[in-house]
Amino acid sequence: MVSEYSQKLKDPRWQKRRLEILERDNWTCQICQDTSTTLIVHHRDYLPNTDPWNYPNHLLVTLCEDCHEIERESRSEYEKLLLKNLRISFFADDLRRFALGFSKLELLHASEVVASVYEDALSSQEIQRELIDRFFLARKVRMGK
């Protein structure tokens, strides 16, 4: 029996939308930059009661088959790891601040570069000190002190 979702992926509206995303991403996997294997338009998140062709651009991304499989198999595990580490170190209001910060985040480089920079910053006490000092200095300047 074919699922309702599988049927929707055969719909001409999805096929058109899929081609738009592939074209936007230059027919290139946005993780590994592969252009020679089968490409899939991946939904970064699923919205309730939303047909696949009605998703906003930022939730659709081109991935090769291999990267798509890794994303599908690993994402849940990594999300649990992230949540566990956030739970250990931060309080609820801290998480709200993180969420607000991420909702405003505009990537200035490829996501893997930005993630690596954040990993380094979070792993280094020296970088943390520098960022915290810059934060308090900027706050003083804004307050006119």
C-alpha cells in the first residue's frame, strides 16, 4: 500500500517545487557539494497539515542520497545529545535566549563552517572570556557608561 505522503510526492505541484529548489541550490548537495549522484529535496522540518509543495524555501534543501540518509539516521540522535547537554548546563530562560538567538541567526558562511566556529568558541575558555568581555563592553557603550 502506497502512503498518502508518497502519493503527494508524485503530485505535479511537488515536482515543480522540487525542481525550483534543485535549481536554487545549483543541482548540488548542500552538505558535500556532490553534483553527480541522485539528489533529493529534503524537508528540514515537517509542518502539520502542510502539503510538501507549500513549505517555505528555508525548510527545503538539496541533499545527495548519501547525505540524506545520514541526515535521516543521525539527526534524532544528535538532537537528543544537544538537548541533554543544554539541560545539564542551562536553565529554562537561558534556553529561551538561545532559541531567540537561533531564530535571528543569518548564516554568514556554510553551516558546517558556522557550526565549527561555534564548537571552537564553546570549547575554549579563552574565546568564551573574550566574547563575554565584548558583551559587557558593548552593553556599557549602549547604556552610555
